Amino acid sequence: MPQIYPHYPPDLTQEQTEYLLTTLKDWSIAHGLAIRPPASFVSEEADPTGVLASTAPVTLFPSPFPRSCFEEARAIQTAYNELYSAIARDRGWLRDIVEDLIEVDDFIAKLWDVHLAVQKEGYAQDLSLGLFRSDYMVHFDVSMLDGLNPDDYALQVKQVEFNTIASSFGGLSSQVSELHKHLLSATAYLPADPPLITPSSLPTNPSIASLSAGLAAAHKAYGLSKSTPPKSLCIIFVVQQPERNAFDQRHLEYHLTTHYQIPTFRLPFTSILTQTHISASNPTRPLIYTPPHSPNTPYEVTTLYLRAGYSPTEYTSDESWKARFHLERSAAIKCPSILTHLAGSKKVQQVLATPDSPHLARFLPDKEVEERVRRTFARMYPLGDGSKAARHVDSMLATAIPIADPQMAIQCYVLKPQREGGGNNIYRNSIRSFLQNMPERQRRAYILMEIIEPPQLSNSILRNGQVESGEVINELGIYGVCLWRNGKAVEEDKGQILENWEAGYLLRTKGKESDEGGVAAGFGAVDSCLLVDV
């Protein structure tokens, strides 16, 4: 890939580097830009009670990012919110997608079973909340312009994935933006000619305030207590235990408590059935939470924010599925509901993005908006379903690299399952051997996606006390808040969006040699944007 950014990051002397690192580490701990250290960094023997924290993996400098791409990704987020809200409300369409997966993906099948069980009883809550994140990479595309001049290029944002559950790092992303601004004001970034890192090139990132406002909007929309006698209302964060990324979540909790005076509690996914109940005598099915530290003060839950329950490994027994069903049948507003969780599957993304797919227009009737969203899609293809697109992929997998069409070479693709959390994808030349012994029917559980090619970029990452420098790749996530009414599945009531806004951003940066980018999974680092005009 050509180099489009100026020389970056700036060269520092040893004394300048030491000053930057000392300032960075102290500011990070003082402002909660932190994680619980991994066992590979601090052993359990050294920290048996889990009291230690360390600076989250973070870049020393903000990373250059094309201003036009940043602004386009932000501007289109409300359309993406509308799209995935509409998908979650269209049970018939979603059923057709899911039914293609349930025979080959047990996790998707069991999520759908939860929906069917609640639907049979009748949903107690008509409202749903989405705290979404749409992830992009800058794609360097010379094919959009006429001629073959190597200096000609076109930059686009191409979507990597759309997250509908546990869209993390809204807390830390705000903090790293403030960190880089502080380093600038503390003269850790020396003046350059021409100046590159300036206050105007570091965009404000309101993700903590904006995501918290979404939870507060759902809390308000829930209305009065449905219990007799009325109970105090609260928001619940459903979390993993233990959780290394707790500080990211805490920033949102503290904002809800401080700015909205909403009681907010953390509920481990494994404790759902022991710490909450639904009264059999109340047909509205309010969810009652009893804090272990205050068993005589039960609360009624208005909103469930799931930062757990997205991975099959969390469902270790039938009790785990009973717990998810228990939450779903309650009157609490879910973030996300089961249907919204399913709407975020890779299969849905592939169905929308496969070339010549007619499905996007179903949910985005405005042609201009539809086309704007479609331009962010990378090529995606199904596997093993007998379709023309799938047969095309099967042919590609079975043959050597087609020199005449290098874009269809297998090393230009990534294989993705219907999973969240990082570390699940198969890349490039590993794809063919991975699929070689897999039954064709099982291939339907995966989608094939064109790898996005970003411009060259360098930066330095601080991770576990060590600085790593070199070529990097970054991924921009745009947060979105959407609150909607689902409507009636058996009537013409198709629901209604009540709130819809863009909610800040996340920039994750990883070494160029790393295919995965998950920070919590140990692959990437949190970063912020240095907007440049290129």
C-alpha cells in the first residue's frame, strides 16, 4: 500500500520518550484508562485479591485518520441504527435468515429457541434499546479512479462488522481521546513544522456521555414501577465474572449515577437466577433485583445492559439458557433483545452486503440513504448454501490463485463465523486448509469477506509496560444509540424509532502482523483520531 500520511510519528530522544511515558502512565491510572492486568503480566500469586490495575493497551500518539472518512462514518451511523432496528423488528425476515443457520450453528439455534419460547408466552416489553457500534477500516482503492497513475487513489470507509451486543470500550475510548489531548497540552508532543498534532485535529469524543444518555432514555421510557407496592427503579449491567475490562464499563455506570441519579448495579451472568426473580402473580412480569449487599431493598429493573452472554462459552449448562430466557421474558428493556442480538450475526451482514443483494432496500426505503450505506460494504459471500454466490466461492476455494483476477485470490479474504469477542476468524491462505475437511453443509455457519486494505501507518503501543513500535493498522468504530418500539408481529404495526443518534467513536490499533484487533482479547490497543486532510 502507498504511503499517504506525512512522516509519523515524530522521532523522540530518550529523554522525550521517558517524559511522554511517565505522563501517559500517570494520567491513565488517575483517569481510569485501565484494565485488570492479565496473568501473563501479573500472576494470580502476586495479586490474589485482584486489587491491581494497569494502563490499558494504548498508543503513544493519536493515529492519523482521513477527515473525510471519519466524517462519513459518523454521518451514516443513524442510518445504520435505523437499519438494524428495522431488521430486529422484522421477525419473518430474520426467521428466514436464522433458519438457514440453526442446523449448523447450535448457539444461533438456542438463541432463536429463546425467542420462540418468549413469543409463545407473549413479550412483556415492547421497547428495545440498541447501543450499537459499526466498525470500519479505511480502504485504499485505486480502481475507483480513471488511469493507472500510482499517485492516484481514493479513500473509503469499508465496514468490518456491526456490533449489536456488548459493544465495548465506550468508556476507555473517551478517556484515550482526553489522554492524547493532555499529552499535547503537557508538551509531550513537540512542535513540528508544519504542525500536525493540534487541538483542532483531535476530535471530541463524547462516547461516555452519549451511551449513558441512551441507557437513561430507556430508563425514563420504562415509566413507573409495575410492582405492587411500587419499587425503586434501577439499571442492571449484566457482566462476566471476572471481568478484566471492568473500568470501561464503570465509566458508564458512574455517569448514570452522577448525572442522572439512577441506581446502577452489576449482575454477573452466572448469578441471574439467584439475584433476580419475576413474580408469578404479576402479569406484567417486572424483573426484581435483590442486591446481595442489601437484601431488604429490592429494586425493579428498567433496563438490562448485556456486557455478557454474547459467547457460547458463557452458556455452560441448561441453567445458563434458563437465565437468558428469564431476562428475555421480563418487562425490563433489553439492550439487546434476543432478536437484536441475532440481527448482529455475520450472516445478516453477508446477506445485506453480497453483490446485487436486494435486501437492503427492504429496510432503507430512501434510495440515497440506501446507496450511501451500500458504499460502505466490503464484498461478502455465503458458503455451502447452493446459491450462485456460494458456488462461485466454492470454485475459488477449489482452484489455485487466479492470476487473471487477483481480487479473487484466497489471500484477499477472511473467513468469519457467527461469533463476537475477537480471535474467531480464519485468514488468507489458512482458509483452504481449514475448510478442507469440513462437511459442505457445515460451511453455512461461515461467511467469506474481502480483506480491507488500509494505507500504510506507523505508531507505538504501550502494552503491559512495554513499548512496541512499527507499522500498524487501525479500525474505527462509531457508536450509535437507538430506542424503538417493536410493534405487533401479527398486525400492521411495524413499530417506531423513538430515539436515534450517533454516540462517539472508538479507534483500535494493532500491529500490522496481527489479523485480530480486539483489545480485551489481547490483540489491539485503544487509540484516538488525528484528523488529516489527504
